[in-house]
Amino acid sequence: MGRGRYPARLNVAPPPPEIAARYLHIWPGRELYSSPETFPAVSSRALFGDNRPLELDIGCATGDLVLALAALRPEANYVGVDIVGKPIWRAVERAVAAGRANVRFVQADTRLVYRLVPDGALRAAYVHFPAPLLSNRQRKQLLISPALLAQMGRCLMPGGLLSVLTDQRPLFDELHAILPGAPALRLVPPEQWSVSMTELVKSHYHRRWEARGRQIFRAELVRQ
């Protein structure tokens, strides 16, 4: 949780039950691992009660990106997933304040959440500025992993988009190293990106690292 990526010192309380019932799902890892069939599917039908397009923000922290996208594209539904409680609670606060009916948050280990996403259920997924975690001891916790690409090759609809942003060159190199093992995904050349770098919706960490002069590495992958 280094580099301030997860603001664990936030002064924020858990949402009251009536708010949590609408916006927040807390899925303990032990139960999610042993009994995934007891949890709802990560789909628009299960979480929102409709059939709108669904997009997933992996590692959403305080919800900057997912809330901005939900406001920009109200015709779609958005789910933010993070394993840390306080940032998720703040994201729920912000969703309530903005009156965003097309947003839900899941506090859980994303690596266990993947299998709850039905085949082809996602229009897009975002992994923007994940924690580096590049020591040998931490590598199994990486969000940029063969498991991510394999699951996105299944969870994205044909033509669906996986967006990756990082200020860490080793993570970016890792993505390209494992991409040949994910034949369902094709790397999109920069001239064909969905939006230009300057038009991207920027999260807190995007703005933060950009302001510090860090180089931002970007990849878009489309499900073939």
C-alpha cells in the first residue's frame, strides 16, 4: 500500500445500512474463495436490475475514475472494486452526494471477483495506476497478471476494451511480456486509442503523478 495509493488514514465512517444496502457489497475473501456461488453475479442484471452496458474499475480506491465515467456516460453501469475499506467508504459517500444511481462498489479481492463476471458481460474494464508490488514476495498480488488477461479475454464482450495506465515502467513491461499468453486480447496501436491521452478522464493518481512529472504509460487492449 505504498506511495499513498490507498489512503488508509481517511477520516471516514462506514456507510449506514440503508446506504450500504444500495451502493456497497462487502465480500469476505474466505467465503468468496470457498463458496462463490453464494454471491451475486457481477452483471447489470444482478447488481442494478437492468441490462445496461457494464464497466468495471479494478482497484477503484476513492472512486475518482468510476464516478467521473458514470457522470460522463449515464447510459452505462459502473462497478468499482477495491480490497481496502476506507477508500471504498469514501467512494460511496461521493456517489450518494452526486446522486449516481448507476454506480456500485464491491469491497473484495479482485482476483476472486473475476469468476463472478459472466462471459462477455463487460463493455470495458480499467486498471489505472495499480500499486507496483514488484518484490518476489508480492508478485502473486499483482493486478497486472496472466490471470487478469485471461479473465478479461473471457469477461469482455467482443470489441470490449481493457484500459491500463501506470507510472511504473516495470509494470508496463510486465504487461507486454505476458500479453502473448492472452490470444483473445489484441493491443491497440496509439493512433487507434479510444480517446487521446489529453482527453482521458483522469483519476486522483493520474493527476498526482502527472503533476510530479512522472511518465505515464498507457495500453489499450481489445477483445478480438
